Amino acid sequence: MKASDRAPTLKIREMPQGERPREKLLAHGASALIDPELIAILLRTGLPGANAVDVARQLLQRYGSLSGLSRCTVKEIEAIPGIGEAKAIQLAAAFDLGRRLANERLSRQKIDSPELVNDLVAAEMRALHKESLRVILLDTRYHLIRMEEVSLGSVNESIAHPRDVFRPAVISSAYAVIVVHNHPSGDPSPSQSDHSLTRRLVEAAELLQIKLLDHIIIGAPSEGQAPYFSFKEAGVL
């Protein structure tokens, strides 16, 4: 089919009122909208031959999913035709607000399982292109005090020393800690250096009398494999 034979794309303002994303959200709530329609509200405008919903679909097709899109930098997002720097910044801000909201809800819970840690940090840490090692500081009820990044390494290695991991815990008088880092490859299987670091962390925790609850590696969801690896679940801790 020639381009001239295709039906012209309607501009948002030319669509039936009940199909326009903003009006649809007002009438039925955000849950009634599909992902491209929600993104289109943030984009506001499209480009010649493609309205904002079409541009949003192109974004999702290019990066595979909302999760894939959320991992993109502003520069990567604005590479799509019809998306300038301002729109890319708005999308990046929206994704981070979503992550912060999830973290705010979880921070009020007792964090004592790898599933909760995965819920707390996975969305953000899967978006990273380098290994980041962080320490989650907990009080006597295992409620979150704060989380601190200890080191940011290369695409496949994060360099950290136990003294760097436990320094924030000593400063904040944390009762317990959970150490977590990501594998940008998506495979959460521990490396030899991960095992070595865990052994040294156990020794340091005993010396400092700070509970090391777990060391968790964040990967990506895949069929037949958990999205994370827990040294506690594996029986190492």
C-alpha cells in the first residue's frame, strides 16, 4: 500500500471526544486508558502524520515495554521523532515519580524478605547500565531508615570494601542492613567476586555486631528464572 493510500491519522482534537486521552481520563479515570494514551497525555502533541498516541506507540515499540522505556536516558527518549528534550524530561520525571511512590509505600513496611527488597529497588536498579551496590539501613523493627549507594562500577563489576558498606550503618546507628546490587546483564546469578564479597561482609557484620540480613542481586524477569538472587535463600547467610 502506498503512503498516499493510507487513511490520514486524526489529530487528537479531531478524534471523537470520548476517545481523546484527556477527556477519557476525566470521564473514566486513568485506569481506563492504555499505556500509549497515558504517555500521550504527557507528550501533548505529535508530529505531522502522527498524533501523540501514535508517537507514544512508537516509543513503546522501540523499547519493548514500559519497563524498557523507563530505563532510557533523556537523550535516548528524545531520539524518537516528535520527542524533544522537554517531552523526554517530562517522561523521565513521570517514571521516577512512579518509582518514588512505590518506595514510599514500601518504606512503611517491615523489610525482611528478598521479595520486598526486590519491590523496593528493582524498578530503579534495572534501569541502570552499570553495577550499583547499595546498602539498605534498617532499625530494630526492620523499618527503612534510608538507602545509600556505596559504589557505582562498570557494566559488569561493582567495587566495594566492607568498610564502605558498613560506614553508613555505623553513622546512622542501624540495627540491620541488607546489601543489594544489580547485574545490568539481567542474569542475577552470583559471580565468584559476589561470593567473596558476601563472605567478607559476614565477617565484618559479626565484628561490628550489625545484622546482615541478606545480600541480594537484582536481575531482570525472565522465563524460568527468578528476577533476583538472595544469598539468604541460597543458605549462604
